[in-house]
Amino acid sequence: MFDKQIYVNRRLNLRKRIKSGLVVILGNTESPMNYRSNGYKFRQDSNFLYFFGLDLPNLVGIIDIEDGKDSLYGDDFDIDDIIWMGPQPSLSELGERVGVLSTAAQRDLQPTINRAIQQGRRVHILPPYRPDNVLLLERLLGVNQHMIRSYVSTDLIKAVVALRSIKEDCEILELERAAEVGYRMHVSAMQHARVGMLEQELAGMLEGISVSYGYMPSFPIILSQNGETLHNHDHSQLLTEGRLLLVDAGAENAMHYASDNTRTIPVGGKFTQRQKEIYNIVLAANNKAREMAKPGIPYLDVHRAAGRVLAEGLKALGLMKGDVDEAVANGAQALFQPHGLGHMMGLDVHDMEDLGENFVGYDDEVTRVNQFGTGSLRLGRRLQKGFVLTDEPGIYFIPALIEKWKSERINEAFICYDKLKDYYNFGGIRLEDDLLITDSGCRLIGKRIPITVEEVEATMAQGK
Ligand code: GLY
């Protein structure tokens, strides 16, 4: 937990952005796996962590804008809890740790909300994403669960996004710590990948590394020789000489800050000539994005510039044709990269996605583009100092997508469809770094995981 003043200041800053009413921040509850007492590892809500810092279930935080008071609702542990869980702090001790002096039992929450509603005060809530909290809000607000979305406060969403988008120094330190674990995960994958082992052996090792540093992976690990499937969670294949292995993995540290990196490595330790050609195009796009990312530039422009690098490289290889700018304007390179260049990262690996992608990644000035590929870009708006985001271009050969485009003659002026059959077993390459926007540019969060062909091959050779 950070120093209590951090949480006090964050709540004060939130107050400056909300005119009136009661802000209700719901913590998470335990989630059962297969029966009530066999739960998934507890993950606190990120907004609750941000404003109230406490990493325990069944808490609700209230920020009363008019009377200036912050309150914590929850129940003290009883002797049964202590028998199973060991000694626990009281609710008032917990509140004190994060600068909240007013604490009350869960049963007092409903009367507090009722009073605010009766007084005609606004009750600000964020979009719930867990069924337990949908049901809690249904009860607290007295509205049908299907109507909860219409009660969500856009003012509160915008205020939270404005605050959480700019990372504080203490958060950057945590992100660096998560990055250090992510580095170990990726270097271990490079050093331990062996022909004949199962993908799941490596995936398990990476997960174990993240757990050993305090929490768990920041998202389910993607580790597959079928890297053309963007979020491939199947780890059942044997590693086969000559194939590419895409590893998209990151750590969430004990303070719940994330890392998110992707590397693509050659099984057997050496890239083939064809793999190198595609790899270096993706690397050039990654580097282009890093060169361009700075305060004031829309990330949409960076996404497009990186897409141009992909199109140029694919044209030089004879896989695309025609005018590169026209090709990019028509979204032709999205056949090879059907996703956006990156997303915000912080307490969530896709930071604040629960609040709505368009609130996080777009604004009145930069709106989402309605085009295949670019339409999936999660962050398009102008970058600001303190943003943390991913830079993750890729090239994938997805046979079903290629066949679909070919049969529908999509972008046929720019795609050399006749050449692509030879790449149907290629897989996919993604290279992902995490960037912090600085005063005049950006820097990597953490040390760069080996990324050039030479660095990757040398790191793999160390494991032999
Ligand atoms: N790295 C996984 C994702 O961004 O969804």
C-alpha cells in the first residue's frame, strides 16, 4: 500500500472534478471457482485500489462531495474469520491506513444511499463488471439490474480516467517493478524453450515466476506456435524445430500494477531467413512508434505510421503492392495486423477498460475510426506526459482471413494474394514494449527485453 497521503490526495483531486453528490466506489467480493469456499485468487477492483488502497473483499468506499467526508463500509472480522484467516485488523484500523476516519458496517450503507436519494442528491457509480456488484447496486439504488447502466455517472468516469491516466511517480516505480518480473519471464522463456517440450511447460514456468514475485500474471498467458491467433490460450502443442513461438505475457505485482510484453522466438534458437524478413518489419514498426510517441501526438497517428512501416516492408517483400499511403488509407495492412497498436496500462493491463474504451482511449477531438483493424485501436487520443501505454505491432498470416478477403476481393489493388499461400503455416509475430510518455518523448518501462534477431538468438543460446 502507498502512503496514506497518496489516497487522501487522490480523493481530494476527485472532489475537484465532481460538482456534487455521493461517489460510490465498490470493492470486489470473493469469486467462487466451483463452490463458495474454493475461490479464485482475490482481485480487488482497480478503482477501489486507486482511491481506497485496501486489498480486501467486501468493502465500499464513499466520497461525499458536499460534506467533504470519505467513508468506508464493511464488516469487522469475527472469531470464525480469525480461526480460518488468522488475526485481522479492524475496519477502523484499515480506514486509518488510507486516511479514512469514518467507518461503518455494511448494513449502514443502504440507509446512507437511501438518504442521498431522498434528498435528491446524485449518486455517482462506475460501470459494474461483476454480477455481485450489479446485484448490490440493484439493491442499493432500487433499480432493475438491466437499468444499472443508465445510472452510471459519465462525470465520474471522466474524472477517474483523467486522474488514472497520468501515472504518479509512486505508480511508475510499481510499473518498473512489474516490468522487472516481466523481463525475467520473457528471458526465461527464451532460455528454456526446447524442441519437444510442451508449450504448457513454458507457460507454467512463466506463471510460476510471476506468482513467486507476489501476485500472478497480469492476464492469462498467450504462448503459442499459432501466434496468428491473437489471443491464443491453448498451450497444448509440442515445440517443433523451425516454428515461431509467440509469447505475450506480463506480471501483475503485489501492488497490482501490470507489465505486458510480447516477444516472438524461433523454436530451436535460430530464425530462418523468411522469419527474419517478417520479424525485422515488425521490429521497425515497433521502433517507429517509440520514436514518435511524445506528448501532443494522437496515438492514432502513431498507429497509422507504424502501419505504414508494415505496408512498406511487406511491399518490399512482394506481399503487398501499389501506393503505400493509399494502401494504409484503405486499411490494407490490417489483413496482416487486424488489431490496434496499443492500449493504456497501469493497475489494469488494459487500463480502465471497465470504464469504457472510448472514454479511456478517445475524446471529443479524436474519435474511434470505423475501419477494420484501426477500429480495434484502444488508444487513439493525444498522448500526455505520464501516460503508460503499449507499443505492439504485429504481422500475422491468418489463412481464414486471407481467404475471406481474397474471395471478397478486398483491397486486391494492394495485396499480392497469390504470394500468401506460402505463408499459411508461418504463424504470427508481435513485438510489444511498454512506454512511459515523458516531457518531450517517451521511455521504456523497465529494461528492454532482448528484441533484435541477434539479441534473441544470443539469449536463447545462453540456455543451451
Ligand atoms: N497482451 C494482451 C492484451 O493486450 O490483450
